Amino acid sequence: MPFIEITDLTYTYPLPGGQPIPALRGISLNVEEGEYVAIIGANGSGKSTLARCLNALLLPTSGRVLIAGLDTRHTAHWQQIRTTIGMVFQFPEDQMVATVVEEDVAFGPENLGLPPEEIRRRVREALETVALWDQRHRQPHLLSAGQMQRVALAGTLAMRPRCIVFDEATAMLDPAGRRAVLEMMARLHREGLTILTITHFMEEAAQADRVIALQNGRVALDGSPQVVFSRPAELAELGLDQPPAAALANTLRHCLPALPPGLLTVEAVVAALVGLERPLSLNRPAPAPPGLPPSAAEQPPYIDVVALGHIYLQGTPLERRALADVNLAVAEREAHGLLGTTGSGKSTVMQHLNGLLRPQEGRVRIGPYDLNAPDVDLKAVRRTAGLAFQIPEMQIFEQYVGDEIAYGPRLLGVSGEALREAVRWAMELVGLDFAVYKDRLTFTLSGGERRKVALASILALRPRVLLLDEPTAGLDPAARRELLGRLKGLRTTGLTLVFASHQMEDLAALADRLTVLADGRDVLHGSVGEVFAQGALLRPLNLEPPVVTQVAEGLRAHGWTLPAGITDARALIAALAAAGCDPQSPAI
């Protein structure tokens, strides 16, 4: 008998006063005990609904789900099923119930009625497994996002499950946090646990033994990573991508047809390139690498931050310094990226740029507005610099999409046909059809659609500066690609763009210049190429350059004479062409 047996599973969300929303449509699949399975799919494909059906958080509308032979439809089985299948959610705070870490981890075992000694033993083992035993007396809300995710995992491990389902558990984490969670998944799998991970990161899915792709509530692809990710055309139809290394290899293969298939990692791409015979024979001329953007120093900054410092809960026993002596200069119409690990100060800087936080130390100027001046017009500042939060639900509070986007302009006195046109203009800019979406209930939107609505609600105010905090977090590859394209298009309207991101490929694709933050300080400034060329400085900060930059680094380590600052495939192809024709280059 399979460990997880799903037969013709259908689930439909009821909608009071409206048509029910189908989420799963006749899914049938089995998972054997000890498997490591990645579940991928576009936003709204049914991934999270499927996960919640596995431990009876949701019950089938029709069909059945058996967990170790137990039917989720029978209430008598629920406790055993939920002990067997552990869940770790995208937002760990959603599953935390206590005010102290060790008490939160103990909550599950206590509800099983275990003896106190057994509970203490399980709590210690679980916290040691996730390397948080020394944080056991801390309050969960004072931990970083990565630490909170590990507390949530410890609470699940303390229940001694046979299977753990990670539902977008790494979506909001920085590279170091994602790496730590992935290493724990791999270790738990080696120890015999069944691992199911739902992810939008294709490089994470490539580490599993098996990949299942969903589309519109149905299984579209099911196979090994090598099989699933060898079908770029089918993946594109599903709104998905190959892993970044595989996508790069696919691009290079147009010029280098001898490059073998099935390359899913940076190491595999480097090894394959090193293994090719010289001279390199390119099928078509390599395009020239793009030139570096002009330095912000060549024009006066529109955003000027000097020696900015900030302390949260200042003057209390819980005070914590978030920023110290941060400097930032952004030219008008520039796209400027902020990168750094969780807790480095990115969001705190962003909140100073539209007056949500006022400078405690240092100075902040946005265009004509001095944020240090006691009489500064904060309404005017926020019309000039609009901020879209990392989690769009935090700034969506109207019932209907049209009302949500109209809220800001309406407060400014815009009404009638002018208001309608402002809403239409903003919706079209972000790719939301006005007629289709204006009367949609906001709670029925997918994650990608909510992010578009949040962005449109800011754009409707016609800001000169757009501030985005992790704009692509939680989006599927297609939605991420579309949003990046929309943001590139918005730059033609004259917007100045400042965005914080953990996604190095997004930063490389969109930004002109970067500022790296670490422990509340700015430690590195420069063009995208200049910053990502500093891999030796970035890695100790738990940051990694984009995949294409890592491939170039790997080739240099094999003696290739490639220039620094390669951040896109065009530049790498041009560099490979030059290296292949250079008689001083080593044999490949």
C-alpha cells in the first residue's frame, strides 16, 4: 500500500453568494514512504490546496485521500493523520501559538498528552536539530524570518511525523535561510522521512527525487527532475521555468549545440563547458555585452540618504539597532536595488524613503522634501514616493479591486470620470484587465494578482518614486517574469525605482546600481556588474551572485580569461566566443 494514496481528488472552495471555485480536479497519484517530492505549478494551480488535503485541514469534495491507509474523511483518523503528516507553512508566524520558543515547540506534544519528561526530550531534540537550542527562551516574534521558519519546523519535528510538507517554506527567506532549510530537508530525507516541498524556486525542485507539476488543479507533469526540466516548452505553457542553471544551459546550447542536455546546476554547466573541445564553434555571432549604466554620481541624486541610523523600541529594554551610518544616493529615473540578508536593514531603509519612519540619526531627502524638517508635508512625500509592501495583503483592505485601487486618488479629491480613468490606467500598467477585475472580490485573487493590485493602488497616485519591498516574493515564474517586464516598462514613464530583493536574478535584470546592506550598514555600492563581481565579499555576507555570474567564476577557476562583471547570458556568450578564439586560453 502506498504511504500517500490520492484517488480522483476534487476540491471546490465554496463562495457564499457566488459560484464555487474549483481548486483540484480529479487528481490521482501515489507517494511512497521515504520519497522526496517537489510540487510545482503557477499561482492558483492547486498546490497549497493539495497540501492541506494531505492532513485533513481540507476534506475532499469528492474522491479520497489515504495516509498510511487512513481515510482523511473520517474524523476518528484526524489526530493520527496530523501526527503522521507535519506541515510547515510559508508564514511561520501563522502556526506559532506561544510567547516563548520552547513553549511553542512543546505545544504539539502537550496536546498528544505525552508525559512531561518525554515532552522536554522531544523539544530539546527538535531545537538541537534546527540549531536553535540556545534560542529556546526567546520570544518568537523577535527572531529573524529564517529563525522563525526553523522554530516552525522544530514544532513539527517534535510531533515525530513520518512525512513533512513544506508549503512555500522558503519563499520569504534570504539565500542563507533558503540554503539552511534545504539542507535540513535533505538531512531529514536521508534519515528516512518523506519530504514534500511546494516551491516556486525551480532550483529547489531540482534537488528532489521526483517533481510533480500542477496546472488548473490537475497533474500536468510527473517524473524525475531531469525528465521534467528537459521540457522547456511544456514548462512555459504551465507558467513555469527551468532552474536558472538549466535555462542558462538551454540558452548557451543555441550557440554551442555540443553542450549536453540535463544540466541542472552551476557545477554541471561549468563542467560541461570545460569538457567541450576547442576552439568553441558558435552557431551564430555572439551579441556584444551591454554597457554599464551611467554612474549616479554623474547627476545629482533625487534620493539622498546620509549617515542614517535607526533604533527600534529606543529607550526600552527591547531596543535594537537596525541601521547605523547608512548612505544611499539614487539618481532620478534610476532603478536601484537593495540586497542583503534578512535583518540587514533593507525594509527599514525603504520605510524611511516615504516617511513611514523619520530619521533618528542622519539625513534623508526625497526630491524637494527634507524628511528631517519638522514641518515636512508627509502627504506630499507619500504622493511622491509610493511604497508597496512585501506582503500585499498588508495594504489591501477594500472588498473590491476597483475600490482598492481608487482609494488613494479618492482621498486626494479625484472623482467621477477622472477617478475611473486613473484606476483604468493603473490597472492596465500592471496587466489587470479593467473590465474583468474591477468588480472582483479581493479575497478571491491569487498571490500574483494581489501583488498587481497593491502595485496598481500605488501607481494610481502617479508617484515619481516607486518603492518595492521584495516585489516578486511568492510569485510563480510566469507571474514573476511578467511583473519584471511591467516594471521595466514603467521606467519609460520616468519613474525612479528602488526595490529590495533576495532574488539575485531579479536584481541583475532590473537594477542599474546596487547597494549591499549587512548588519544595518551599507558595505558595498556600484553597478550591477561591479557588485556581483565581488563574489569573495558577497559570500561571507551569505549572498550569492546570479547563476550566470557563478558560471563565469567557475570557468575562471579553470583558467579561463573571462572579464569580471558578467551578469547576463549575452555577456557570457560574448566572453566565451572571445575565450574560444584566444590562443592564450587553456585547452578545454
